[in-house]
Amino acid sequence: MKPKDYYKILGIERTASKFDIKKAYYALARKYHPDLHNGDEYFLDRFNEINEAYYFLGDLDRRLDYSLQVYRYEEIKEEAIKKLKELQKTLKKQYKTKKSKK
């Protein structure tokens, strides 16, 4: 399962400083705070998502763990794509061989 892109949620770059993360978090938290929108479900969900992103990115240890998780996901994804392409080539060869025998 693909991990959430917390950087995208906060609208920041992966190289953002702790100050930039905090600044983006506070701006979005104010904008989407459910108390300002009469408890609208969309704003509540968005606010919770913003809080989750800040929870992981606002703390250096959790940010490093998250980065490793994303890196592992990308590595596994690339490996799976490579294996699928190899399988596809093999199946095409088998199909051509069977077709030419008929």
C-alpha cells in the first residue's frame, strides 16, 4: 500500500526545513479548522489529514522513519515493475512460439 504523501498534503518540498513545515501546518490548520466551518465533514477530514502530516513531518525521528518507508515503497515498486516487464516479455515469446507452431 502506497504511503500518504505528507509533503503534498502540506504543500511543501521534501527538502523543507522544520520552520517551513511548521509554517505550512499552521496556515493550513487555520484555513481548514472545523470550528470555522460549522463542523463540515470535508473540513474535519482535511484538518485531520493535515494534523497527521504534521505529526510525521514535524518530528525529526518520525520524519526519517516516514522517509525510509517511502523510499522502501519506491524501491519495491520499481522492482515489481521490472519483474512484470520481464514476465510480459516471456509471455509474449511463449505466445509467438505457440502461434508459429500452428
